[in-house]
Amino acid sequence: MAKAKAKAKNWIKGAIRRPGAFTKKAKAAGETTEQYAAAVTKPGSKAPALTKKQANLAKTLAKLRKNKKK
């Protein structure tokens, strides 16, 4: 039971495969991570699948952070 709770708590650590990679892509594009994530996930975007996955994860993590601040 304790392992299941610890595993559920640390899902973020397992989800991030290349720390800082998405931020680096956003800075290269001259945008913040939130702006870049919005641009990449728009319909018709020609971004690679990996970048789209990273953008979706960035959006999810941003929501978690905003909920924690409240």
C-alpha cells in the first residue's frame, strides 16, 4: 500500500524524460514555455510528436502548480 502511494506521488519524475529540453526549445523560439506549449498544441501545428507530448506535459504541470498556489 505504501509503495502505491509513493509511486502515485512520484509520477512526475517518471514522466519527464529529458529535463529542460522543452524549456530550451521555447527559449530558442523566443517564447515562454506556456506560449510555446500553446503554439505547439494548436491544430495544424507541424511540430514533431515528441514536442507535442512535451507541450501537453508542460500544460499539465502548469495547472498543477497553479492549483497548489491557491
